[in-house]
Amino acid sequence: MKFTHRKSLFGQIILWMLIPLVVLWPLSFLVSYKLGRNIADVPFDQSLKNSVVNLRQQLQSSYSERALSAWGLNVPSSDKQDQVYYQIANIDSETILGSVAMPKPAGDMAFNEIGLYDAQMYGEPVRIAYTWVDRSNQSSIYSSDKSNNRLLIQVAETLHKREGLARKILQGVTLPQLIFLPISMLLIWFGLSRGIGRLKRLRAEMAKRDSQDLSDLSTTDAPEELQPLVHGFNDVLSRLRRHIALQKRFLTDTAHQIKTPLAGLQTHAEFALQTSNIDEQRNSLKQIAASSERTARLVNQLIALSHTEHLLEEQLDLSTVDLAVIVRQQTIFAADRALAKGLNIALEVPETAVWIQAHAVMLGELIKNLIDNAIFYTHTSLTVRVVVFERTAHVSVLDDGPGIPMDEREEVFEPFHSILGAQNNGSGLGLAIAAQIAKMHHTQIDITDNTELAPDEMGTVLHVPFEQSTL
């Protein structure tokens, strides 16, 4: 036996909350470190700039070769964590004082402005502050060569203290996260448990119901997110109640309809067995044959109705068919039945093809039931007509029968309903089947009075429109 793993809604919510946390938590460390590093750079960069300003001020106070070469400049000193370097060089990158192996900043020379850049010195990353100084207005050792009066001052520092401060900032951010994250998960778990509790109560309410209880679920205690689900479920229950009621009514009417001809069969059979009169026996056999024919027709219509109801639940496979051909065929098939009752039947269809999207077999069944209904109720004649108007094909069956009252024109499409009541021999299923088939084709049957008859005559027109299509 194959077991299917059932997914928990509670577990799914927790999982989808944990996945972003697992992904975002490392990213938050990286972002926090970057932010901490930027914060740490601010005071250290300012210290480097101050050192550059200090050297510039000292340099501007030297006026002789001896002072410049022998004067003890106040150079920034190194500490236990970082190494500090400085350099004073001319425009040709010749070092005057300080470290020789220092890089040169890129970009244009801007005098008396302090810039910053990152570089490598002695295999370590450093942060360098620099400025260009123009000493052409001062008398110095380089006064004979004005280009050499343009000097570069640089101060570099390794990054150990910066990284240490950034790590401390990161620890200050992440340690509270490590403490509060489990607490947050517990609170989330508690909150979800309380929220899911309403769903569990709804499930318990449904589980304790009797199998015959199809009443609506209460929407009072259902949370807002579950309201659409509860309303949808109640709608399903409503349709199920209506369907069961229709099924019960259908079974009751079917039993009643079958009971009548079967009782007639039994009565005529018993009478035929008891009488010795040949004529009476023959008459009883005729009645038996007629009752058998009506019963067979009733059973066939019940099967057809059940089949159409089944197909109505599915998507009917439609294709392009010629409506004129199908109407012509069904009218020819019904001609014998009409002539047997002494009726005149007329056919009015275009000579050209009338293409529509339909199911050929079910469309034929629809036309057949409309014609049979007219044959059953008409007095003298009926007309089957197809007219095309504004890209719509109209099928109409006209009779001169008793007509259908306005208040019964919706009820006649219900199973076992007959406008002549119990006194007629019809099953009351023909129009119900036709209405189901029309619904499959996304159309409906309209009922109007037959205005083509004399004023003192009644008559009915059954009309079905179909949207015309092209090949």
C-alpha cells in the first residue's frame, strides 16, 4: 500500500517563515559588517586627514634647505595594532621625506584639497589620505625649479583597528538577534497556534456532523481569511441540497410514471387471461402493446435525460456542423409519426449550408424532442423552420396546439411536467431533455405564441438561437 505524506498547513507556514530568515540572516551579517566598517572609517579617516593637515602646516613653515632636510617634523606615530606611514614627494614622485614605497593617487591634482583612497603597502591593505601643496610663492630649496614646488603629502595607515571596530559593531548587532530570534520563533509559533485554533474548531464542527446534516456552516467564528472558504463550502452544500432534492423528486416522479403503464399492462394481461372472447383478447393485446411502447419510450427518455445531465457536468466536444442538414434529417425521421396521427408537417430550411458549433448527435436529439413535442400537442399541422439573421441561426418549431400559459413556460422544462396534466399520455421529459442539450450548446429554448395562426387559434413556437460560424 502506498502512503501519501500529508502536508501540515501549520508546518508549511512555519517553514516559509524560516526559509527567509535562514537566507536573510547571513545577508544581514554581511550588511551589518559593511555598515559597521563604514561607521568605523569615519573617525579614522578624519584622523588621517588631520595628520595630513598637520604635515602641511609644518611643511609650509620651512624656508630653507637646512630646515627642510634637518627639521624634525612631527610625524604621526604607529601603535600596537596599526602601522602608520607618511611621505612628502615632488611632482616627479621623488621622495623628499618619509617612506619611499608609497603609491601615487590617481586623478587630477587639486591643491589644498584632502583626498582618500585604498591601496596596498608591504603586503597589507592601507587607507591613505593625501593632498597637493603649491609652494611656488615661498623661498625654498626648490625655488629655482617652480615645478618642484608642487609637493604631495600622504599619510597611510593599516586597517586593523578599523576591522576590530567593525567586528565589535557587528557583535553588538548580531548578539541581540541571537537572543531575540528564538524568542520571536516561540511567539510566532504561539500566535500561529492560536490562529490555527479557529480552523481546528471549524474542522471539529464538520467532523461531528451527521452524514445527513447538509446545513450551512456558521460564519460567525470563522476568521476573515477563511470567510471565502466557508462561503464557498456553504455554496457547495446549497447546490448539493438542491441536487439531492431534485434527485428525490426525479425518483418519485419516475416511479409514478412507470407505475402507471405497468399497472395498465397488468390489468390488460389479467383481463386477456380471464376472457375467452377473441375480440376482447385482441383488444387487450393492442392495449398491452401500446402500454409497452409508452413504457419503452419513457425508459429511453429517462436514459437520455440521465445522459444529458452527465454530459452537462463535462465540457461538450463541439465541432462545425451543418444545422440545415440535421434539421432536415430529423424532420424526415419524424414525418412518419406525424402522418400516422394525420398531421401535416412542413419544412422550411435554407438551400445553403448553415454552419454552427455543435455536437451533431446531441443537436439531433434536441431537434427530435422539439418536433416530437409539437407532434404530441398539435391539432392539425406543424412547421419546422431554420432562418439565418445577423450571423445567428434560428431554429423554430411552430404548432397549432393548445398553447402554453405564461405562468407555465418555465415549468415545462422540468422533468415530468405536462401542460395537459395527468390526462395525457406524454412522459413530460422531451422539453427537459431539449433544455439540457440547449444549455450544453450555450443557448436556451424560448417559448412564444404562434402569431401565424388565425386569431381564434392558439399554438406555440419553440425557438432556439445558435451563433453561426464559418469553416
